[in-house]
Amino acid sequence: MAVPKKKTSKSKRNMRRAHDALNPVIVVEDKTTGELKRPHHVSADGHYNGRKVTKAKVNR
């Protein structure tokens, strides 16, 4: 088993953890339905960039 030779300093430990924070989810309003969705994703009714691209999902 690998064992570190020296204790990792608080500074180095915190620098490593600098990228671990969660980013807030960005949502935009869909042009056609007004629903909130993630940018550059197809909406629930199958529209992308104002055009119909897929069939809508059916929830059962």
C-alpha cells in the first residue's frame, strides 16, 4: 500500500479541492412552451431552437 512521505499542507489540500464545488444549474425559458429547460437541450415537447425535431415524450 502506498504511504505518503510527507503530510499534505492545508494549502495544497484546499487547492486540490478548489474544483469540487457544485455549480448552479442554468435554465432558460423555452421559446415555444415557456417551460424551463437547460440551454442547448431539446425541450419536453420535442422542440429545439424553435423547430420541432422529435416526438414528444408520453408520461404514463
